[in-house]
Amino acid sequence: MDLERYKKDAKALVRAARQNDADAAARARVVLGERAAERFQLSDAQHVVAVEHGYRSWRELRQAAATAPRERPVARIGLHPVSFYESRVRELEALLALGDEEALARASIVPRADPSVVVAREYGFETWRELVAAVERVRATHEGQREGSPEVVAALDAMGRGAADELLSQLDGNPSLAGPVHVGAWTTLLEALAQPDVVPFDRAIAQVLIERAPDLDGPLNLAACFNRAELVELLLDAGADPAPDPSRGLTPLETALYHGARAAADLIAARAISPLELWSAAALGRIDLMTSLLDRPARHRPNLADVGWQPAPSPGDDPQTILDEALSFAALNGRLESVEWLLDRGASIDGAPYLGMTPLHFAAFFDRPNAVKLLRDRGADPTSRERISGRIASDWAATSGIRALLQGYESGLEYRPGEPVRLSVDVRRWYEVDDGGRAVELAGHPEGWRAVAAQIEVERVVNVRRDGVVWLPVSGRYGFDEIAERVARASLELYDELLDLG
């Protein structure tokens, strides 16, 4: 909170109102009603500013500004229209009218509990007016945005072709190309390189851009987000800050951990860890650090809203919530050692400090099969529903393989009427799909079954273990569905062939 800025805003409002500015008059009417038509003085303007910020009076705002800790600068808007945020205000109003506990907790962040100010604060703005202005500005900018000037398009083309010498010549001829050239998800060409959907990564291109870049910290944040590990390493070697003050904004380590970008996170953490908290140590799998952080008061809590998730009420400061928070980030990043360690020290396996999202939800969404398996083995509830959209963990599954791990896999085939070919997923040794040995079991283990199984292995390109389990690992070359289909059909064929032996 910045009292000096509020004072300047009030003085500017007085001047504008006396000049019959329409926006100033509208602001005054919203707060003062008919009184706004009377002589508008500084005390009136100060009251308007206070109410816009969610306070009952200028005195209350002034006192709050004098005692408030420094707030982290962040705006969490996307490309939604203003109507989206208005609908969130209406939803909050309805919940407050019902006395909903979570809504009351959300509204407690401003003394007047004004739903529009609450929503504005949740999205990183101090007032509803500032949120609306930012949304309209961002949408207008994005809607009018093109790929860029002919020079920028030519540079992007050279980057896409890996033509480092050509790009270097373009930068020599137009040095401004190294600076801000675009408005949107990326600003500089180096930031464009950090995003996989803009141009493919090329090491020589990266080195050319890094040598000319006026800023390395912004690109590091984006490279960490998209897990561009090689670019992260180049940026760190070139002097990008691995550990900025977290009170000043999102750190590169945070953005990596929020997105489950393990390779990028490990590279950054090898240089420095910011913020160093129980949740970040858990997300890194650093048991050595977690031991010393377990009983230390949390100073910087994670907030997924900073990277586009729905804003949520501030989490509690009680030890259980902090443990559960760490468990969620351990699961999100697939750090099994952290998951085990935290569960053994009292973390709740179904704890959900963020809008009902359990560790199982996060593990499913971020495609962590080993974490899903571990959590299920330790008793995680697969039927728990989050409060974002009311879905269970399997609904959040990033892949059909994760869904099968949570629910089993129905192939649609039957060994015989009433006996479906069901598959399971095992992540103990490999991420593999198998039939549990059901084909051989149903056929009664007839004499000579091993020879038939060996033939099926060759013809169907599958594996059959000594106990009769038909299986295949899931690899990067083939998707889960294709592997599962092959295993299911091989299992059914093995069953049919074994029946002929009998």
C-alpha cells in the first residue's frame, strides 16, 4: 500500500472533478451519490479513494497503509472480458448472502467486504476501477496485435530456420531488435525463443540473442516456465539472476515449480533457492533442507493464481496447512521422496489447501504416474472433488494412462460373455500396461501354454512373463492407447489359442 500515491490520486480527482471530467464525476457519484453534485473538496475525494480501495473512510485507509506489509506486485488477468470478472463478483455476492464460510474468508481481505474490491484484490489490483482499466487495455492490445513489423517477422523466420549468422546480421543492422519488439506473451526475441510454440530452440540462436539482450531475467522466467532447460542453463551462465527477492515478484524457481518443470527447477536450485520454504524444498525433493525448514515459520507462501490458476483464499498459517501445501507441490513435481517424508510426518494425504485440489489431483494433472501410484498405495481418496469445477482426480488426468492408473482400463473386448479384457497400469519398475495374467488363468494353464505365449509374443510384438502376464512398457514412441490396444488384443488372442489346446 502506498499512501503517497493515494494522496496524489485524491488531489488529481479533485482537479478533474472541478474541470467537469466525466470519469471523475462518475467516480464521485458511485460513492457519494447526489452529494457529488455539491462542492467537491479534497476530503470528498479522499473518501472516494478510500471506498474504492475497500475502506470505510480515509482515516481507515491511512491507518492500514501505515501498518500494512509490502504487497507483492502481481496482476493475474488473462484475456477474459470484463464480464468474466463481473460474473465472479456476482458469484461472490450470492455466496456472501448465503453466509458461505469460504466466501466470508475471501471478503475479509477488505474492511467493507465490497465484492468488486475483493475480486480486484484477488486478481492483483487494489481497486475495481484499476482491474477494469487493465482488462480493457490488455484486450485492446492483444486484439490489435500482429506478428510484428516486417523486421521482427524476418528475425523470427531466421530464428525458426536456425540461421544464426542471418539473425546476427539483422541485429547489426537494426540494434533495436534486441529490445522490446512485441506486446503479448513475449516481448523480446529472446523471450520468444523461451516459448516452444513460437520458435524451436536453437543453441546458436540463443547465444546470439543472449549476447545482445538488455535483460536476461525476463527470459529466464519464461524459460523456467516452459522447462527449456538448455536455455535456462545458458541464461544462468550469462548472468541471469537465479534468486531475485520473492517479495518483488515471481521468481524463476517458483514459475518452474508451479509448472512442474523439474529440469529447469533443478538447474536454478543448483545456483540458489528463492524462495527457500518447506513447500519449495519439497517440490525440489530436498529432504536435507526440509528437515531444517519443518518448524520454521513460513515467510513466503505459494500462490498458483500467480500463473493463471483461479484465485483462492489465503491459506492458513497452521502447521497442518503448511505440511499439506508442501505435499501438494511434492506430488505436482513428482518428488516421491518428499511425498513419503511428508506423509510420515503428518501431512494429510487428502489435504487440499488450494480450492479442494488434493495431491492426487495435482499428480494426475501433471502426469506423475509414480506419484499417483504412491498416493493411491498410501490411501489417497480418488473420489474427492475439488472446488474449482467439482471434478475428481481422474477427470484431471493429463493422459489416458493416468486415468487407467486411477480407474483401470476397459478395452471393450471380452474373453467370453461377462469376462471383459481389463488392463492395469504398473509403475513400480516401468510405466507398463498388463493384463494381470487373466488370459492364461481363464484358460486354465493348459499344458503347452508357454509355447503358444512365445508365438503370440513374436506375432503381436508384446511381452509375456513366466507367470503368464501379457505386458508392454509405455514409451515415447507409442501412446498409451495404442499400447493398451495391442496388449488387450494379444491377451484375447492368447486366451483363444489356449482354449484350442484344451
